[in-house]
Amino acid sequence: MIVDAHTHAWPRWPYRPPVPDDATRGGVEVLLHEMAAAGVDRAVVVAAEIDRNADNNDYVAAAVARHPGRLHHFADLDSRWSPRHHTAGAADRLAALADRYPLAGISHYLGPDNDGWLRSADARALFAAAERRGLLMGLAAGPAWHADLRALAATVPGLPILCNHLALVPAWPGGVADALARVLDPAAPANLIVKVSGLQYGAADPWDVPHRAALDVVRAYYETWGPRRLVWGSDHPASGAAMTYRQSLEAVRRHCDFIAPADLPLVLGGTLAGLLGDPEGVRA
């Protein structure tokens, strides 16, 4: 089983420059086509209510309802583009989202600078509420946040926390060595999991597949945290400017030759399937 840990789908293309196929390029039908062509069984769709897509939670929920078991909804909650970002009441807003949609998880994008929010009572209440509801947490958190994240993750051991795009280590302005020193603590709580996604971020030549520098970061995670804390993600369609959907998969399947053959199925989907409740998956 292959499960994509990080995709998006929008009815209106949210990025600049504009594209001629605005209403379709980011649509869920394109995602499903790419998954089928690459042999990907299931995907998490990370909702993001960004430019012209304030209704993205509704759009993703409708797509998941049409394709049950194939797509899984991580609802956008209070991400950095939201006027509610880091305002009081996040746990209540989570409850409203979870009551409205059949969710697999929630997604929260933090800003580049640590504003201390992960140390707040509001963040603790939000993470505890997600744990009680049996949800997963998708988190965009760069290295500046990870000391606080480790402390918070330890209080919610039943909440899997999936860190987007290698925890943004390759794109860290202070360099990869400094970023890994901030993020890759061998004693970090076991519920911290990293998405092997967004390999192009921080690359000098983002089209230079298979992104060897990013794969060196994957190796560091693999050797320190092990295969059960790595989950592959395509970052479709945002990754399209740098690589095809199939290339995002093959960068891991073919080029991460440091991952033992017995471990590769965990990274490509076994672990995430287990977290999503599939009996064929493997719990992290």
C-alpha cells in the first residue's frame, strides 16, 4: 500500500503567477489521476484556505465524501493566513470543525518566527482536544519551533504530529547542520513524525531531481528516528514546478538507497495507513 501524506486540492489555483487552467490544475480530479498513474492507493488532502480558497475545507470535505477510503481530510485550522491565527478559542474551533466534517486530522501552519504560541494554554488545549478525538495533527513548523514542540508533544503521547516537508530543515536560513541540531533530537517524543515531502524547498536548483541535498536530510532522520517516523508525501500540486508527481515518489522509492528494503514499505505508506486506522497498516 502506498499512501501520500501531503497533497492539496483547490477549485481555484492559489499561486502566482496565474495559470491558464485556473479552475482545474489544482483540482481533486487531477490529484486522483496522478495517484492512479503512479499506483498510489490513498492520500491525505491538507486543506489550506489560502488565496481565493476560503472555502477549501468545504471543497476537500466534498471530495472526500465522493471518494471514501481513497482521500482523507486534514482540515485547515487557524493557519498563519487566518485572522483567527493564535487567537483564543482554538480548541473550540477544532470541535466545530470535527463536528462539521468527518476528519482524519487537522492542519496548522505556523509562521517562520517562534511567537511562543506552542507554550500557551491555548495550544495545550488544542493539542489535547485533538488527542481526545483520535485525530492526527499536521504541522508546518520550522526549526525555530521544535524545542517548544518537543515539550508539547510529550504531553499528548497519543497524538501523532506529522511535521511538513522535513520540518523545513533544508530551507532553514541558518543551514542544514544548525537546523538538524534544533530538530533532530534522539530523545524527541515518538509521536513526532516527519513527512518526506517538499524536497525542492531550499534547493538552489529546485528542478534538480532527485534533490540529493534533501535526501541527505532524509538519511539523517532515518538513521536517528527510524523508518516508522518517516512518511512520504508528494506535496502535489505545489511540487509541480519542480518535479512530476511520479518523480516525487521515485525520489524516495528509487533514490533513498540507504532505507532498508524491509523499511521502505513503512515510509511509503504502511505507517501512515496504520495511523489512519487501516488494519493493513502499521501503527507507528
